[in-house]
Amino acid sequence: MDPVPLMTSEMDSSTTKEVRSTAVDGTTAAENKNSWKISSPPSSTVESPPPTYSDVTAARAVATHQKNGNVIGEKNQENNVDMDDERKESIMTNDSMSVTDGNCKVSLIPESNHQGGIEPTDEPVEREQWGRKLEFLLSVIGFAVDLGNVWRFPYICFKNGGGAFLIPYIIMVLCGGVPMFYLELLIGQYHRSGCISIWKKICPMFKGVGYSICVMALYVSFYYNTIIAWSVYYLYSSLSTSLPWADCNHEWADERCYNPLDNITHLNSTAKRDTQLPAQQFFERHVLELHKSTGLNDLGVPRWQIVICLFLVFIMLYFTLWKGVRSSGKVVWVTATFPYMVLLVLLIRGCTLPGASKGIKFYLTPDWAQITKTTVWFDAATQVFFSLGPGFGTLIALSSYNRFDNNCHRDAILTSVVNCLTSFIAGFVVFSVLGYMAVAQDKDVKDVATQGPGLLFVVYGQAMTQFGGSTVFSIIFFSMLITLGLDSSFGGLEAVITAFCDEFPNKVGKRRELFVFLFLSASFLGALVTTTQGGMYVLTLLEIYATGPAIMTVVLIEAVALSWIYGMKRLCGDVKEMLSFSPGIFWVSTWAYISPLFLLVMITMSVAFPPPLEYGDHKFVDWATSLGWCITMSSMSITPIYMLYAYCTAHGSFKQVGISISFFVVVVILKIIFSFRYFIKYFPFPF
């Protein structure tokens, strides 16, 4: 009976393990058509020993020479001998486990059904690589640093105790954010696969996780690109001698429109109760036409101006993604660096405004009483998680185009530091302007601050009207929002494209341009609902429920599968093979213990205490929450459904497969029970 590739384990005795060697161009043996795998023969077969690691390395070098017509440089023989001795045992032993029940042999290894000898793999002939190392770094930074860094972090920081919030924030960065960020870069670079096909090499039963990621990425594209389209419309509206939201003298303004700087309201009303700034009315009554919708049960018609802007956004996305990382890698030189130049200009300008110190003081003054609240820690964990972006498949996809020996450890540290510092600096930019607005309106800073896109389009939009050269600053600011949004959108969509191109190399990989067109077309059609007059309500619903617990569940499965099923010993061996050093005690402890616990607590809290579904004073219909959880479950349910499918289609009877899975579960439980002994053995404490 053919073996069934359902699960993996490192507590094994006879194995099939993929052998990797780094060629001159940085690719590995498993990445090319002529790469090889070693399958150890049965223990009774002794007449012909399996090929050694050096034999396979030499065969790979000859194949590369014949294919490319290049002369492979001589390698240092002494280093090769050391590497052979160091890795041979890991490659040839303790990499798989098989359970035999009668005549049915159920294999728990993530390999093909071939047995014995050297087998060619089914990997694509060639895999694209980044043109330069800096292109990869800029792409990862551009994905991690998005619109949320500009508005979400500053708001959450001042809401949860100002400077005191930085303590739980830093703890969450160290315990969950950076470790999982680094882990995804590692597995993407080592296995060189997208978020679907990578599970064939880790734990095939969890392949549904990759499809869940793709569904969530599609949901995010429905609303995230609409926010970029709003920025495009604001950029177009800024191309005038004066900003249209600078006063109330427009047909979209009603009697509540109030400009605090000239103390004149529309229709000569002087009442300040229930008033709105011109920027708020421009955003809600002109851009969105929100007043023409009563809620999710009455969305209205799409705004044709926003639809055109959305179409332009998808045109830019298509011509950036259609050729792969070679084309997107060139675009990020602009989209990833331009926002930092704009933030620097706005920071200098904001700090020179009257009242800026009041806003910055409000931003940084610690409220130590807040730190004892559980909601503060939950907000810190949520911000870290969604800012760095593990679980979206993007980090796996982007790192899969790296050289095999790229130092992704350094990349993870550098990118995480840049991301956190960007959020912190963006707080100075935002709150210097909020302090200025508070002084101008004679209000407290907390009364002019708001959450969500309103902080970008309402608060900052209104502040722009008071700048000298307001039109220039407005053009610069909304150009920055567009580049920030496009960078993150590139990453999210590339994760799905890479996943399907790797999973279906012949049907999709060879027709990448067509697949990108069809996928972006589906995303555009789905995004049209967020361009309606009630689109803001749909956007709010998707923002809360499209990811949330689903993304955290994905990362939890990744941490458990890699630490306890794929195996920490094997994972550490992979890291050493790539980087020539093993991960330290910090990384191992966070991957195996701290991060899974951290994610489990987050999931529990998000289910037990879901964020309120609200937009301003609007109350959502009763069935909106149920609809939101249906959206969440539509992606989360794919993982268990695929596991059931893998179980039903596995070779052998249900009883035989069930026994093998049950045995595997027992083994994993025993590994967890005795993990502390293993932990001390491989990572002894100083004492």
C-alpha cells in the first residue's frame, strides 16, 4: 500500500528528507527540476548504501554546470567535509516516522509516494529571485508599515495610557510579534514556497491553512484598496487653488457645518451644538454620501467617482504584480521610501505649529492606572500583530524569493525595529497636529482625536487647511497615503498569487499574467460594495471580522505545527543549514511556548470580548454581528474541512488511517510533556 503523506514528526527512525545545497546563484537543490531527494532503504537492505550529502551536492553542481553552461567555482574542500559530517546524520536519520498496521503502511512524512533511491522532485525548474537584497527589505518594510501605523498606533497609544502603553507594547513585540515574523521569513526562505504548497513540506494535513490565508487576503482587498481610492480622490481634489474642505460654502454642507477659525457656520447658524467640521462633512457627505444610506440594509448605489479611483488603483496593482518580484521590486524603491520623506517633512512642520507641544505631551504622558487593565494589553497585542503582519502569507511569499543563504535573522530584527519606530514617530506627527487643532478650537486634545480613517481624512484633512501652502502639503500627504496603501496591498496580493503559482505551476504559474488579471478582477468586483453610499458600514464590518480571530488562529497553527509536529530539532537544523548558526534559547522558547500561549490568549479574548461594531453614532442592525461571524468562519472553516478531506482521501481504510493519526497525536502529546527535558538538553541554562 502506498504511504499516506498526512503529517510529519521529528521523532523518527527511517526517513525521507529533502537535501538542500546552495548553488552559486543562491538556489537550492530542492528548487530545480534536477534536484534530488534521498530515501533511506529498508533496514534489511545493506548491499548499496544511500548516496551521501556530498554526492548529491556534487551531482547538483554538475547539473547546474550542464544546464547553464557556467563553470561552477571550486569550493573549499575542508569546509565541505565539515558540513558533511555535521549534517549527514540529520539528513539520513531521525526525519520521519511510519506506522504499520497489517499490510497498510501509513507514512507521516511530507514527501511523495516514491520509495528508495534518488527521486527527482516536482518543483518548478526555476524560481524567480529578487534583483537586489534591498528590494526584498523595502518590500517587507513597505508591507509592514501601512496606513495603520499612521492612525491606529497613535490613537491606541493615547487611549491606553500614553507613554505607559509602551510597556505592554514592547513586551508584546518581543513575545509574539518579532518571533512569528522571523519564523515566517525562515520557513519561506528555506522551503521556497507560497503559503499553500509550503504545507506539503511541513505538515500536509494543515494545507487548508494556506487556502484560509488566501480567502482572508481577498476579504482585506475588498476594503483596503477602497481606502487607497479615497486617497486618490483626495489627491485629485487637492489640485486646486484652495482645498474644497476648507470652508462650508459648498452644496454638500448643511446647517451643522462649522468652521471654528472664522466662527461662521453654513446658513448663518451660530449654534455650536451638534456641529461638524468642513472636513468631516466633505468626507461623509461628499466623498461617501453616507447620509443617503441608513445602514447595511440600505447601502445605496456605488459612487462613480470612487469607482473610477478604485479602477485606477487596480490598474497600478496589476502592472506592478503581473511580472512578479522583478517588477514589484522596482516599484518599492519609490513606494517604500517616499512615505518616510513625507513623514519627516510633516514632523518638522507639525512641531513648529502653535499648540504642538500640548498634543505631544498628551501623547507621551503616562497614565499608570491604565496599565493594569486587560484591554490595554489586548490592544497592545492586537496592534503588534496586525502591524508586523504574520499570518497573512506575505512574509512567506516575499522571503521565498530570497537566496537560500540570505541572513533573514538580521532582516527580521531590522524590519521589526523600523516598523515600531515608524509607528512611534507617526505619533509625533499626528499629535503635533491634534495639539494645534485643540488650541485653534479651544478644546482638549482628546475631543479632537478620533479613531480609524477619520483621523486621516477628517482630522488631518482639516489641519491641512490651516497650513501655509495648504495645497502643497495636502498633495504631499495624500500621495504618502497612496504609497503606504499600495505597498501593503502589493504584499497581500502577492501572497495569494505566489501561493497559487507554486501550488499549480503548470496551470497557473505559466500563466501568471492571466491569473493576476482574473484575481484582481474578482477583487475589484468585490470592492465595489465598499464604494456604495453605505460602503463605510461594510468596510467597518470587514475590518473587524474579515481577519481578527481567523488570522490569529492561522499563526497559532503555524507555531504549533512547526514547533511540535515538524519538530524543533528539525527546524533548528534548517536554520543552521541556511544561516550557519542555530537559533538561540530566546527564539526556541518563544516559538514553542510563549508565542502559542500569547496567541491562544488573544484568540480567547477576541471571542469573549469582541470589539464593538460601530461607526460614530450609527447603530448597526441586529444581524450585522451574525454576518460578521459568518465572514470569520468562512475562512477559518477551510482548515478543518481540508483536514477531513485529507483523512477521507488517504490511502488505506478509515480504521488504519485513524490509528496512525491517533498514534501521531499521542506522540505529539508526549513530546510536549517531555519537552522541558529536551529543552534543557539542547539549550542548557548557565547554572
